[in-house]
Amino acid sequence: MDLRDFQKNIAKTFGPKDSVRGMPGTFMYFMEEVGELAEALREPEKHDLAGEFADCLAWLTSLAHLADIDLAAVTEHKYPAVCSRCSQSPCTCETKP
């Protein structure tokens, strides 16, 4: 499934609940999931790391839907197939410490 289809599925499945909860409530759930991801990154053996990534993506997608943002369109524009600074793939920009 691509990002556009994923966003459509999230909107269809959770859009009505997200609308009632609103942007602030949905954002708080997203932040809670980011915290769980941080914990899973620290101790991956104790957590479902892949699941936490999926949860973060789902809540971020819910927020985008509430904000009427097409994630696939904006990511294609903002992050084309090359680095926006050096125009290379992979990026050859100097890494900052």
C-alpha cells in the first residue's frame, strides 16, 4: 500500500472519531505514540519497535487528514528523489557533528 492509499484508509477508518476528537486531542495521541517510540528505541528488546513506528505514522496521518494535507503530494514535492541542497542521491552534503 502506498502513502496515499494509507491516508485514505486511515481517514475512512478513523476520520469520524478524529473529527470529534479534533486536532488538539489527536495531536496529544500522536505525541503519546512518539513517546512510546522513543522508549522502544531505547529498549527495543522490550517493545514492539516496528509497531511503534506504525502507530506514529497512523496518528501523523490522522493529523494530516484533519488538516486537509495530502501527505503523498507534499512529500513528493518537499522530498524529491534527490537532496534539495546538493541535488544528489545519495546526499553528498557535509555532515554536521
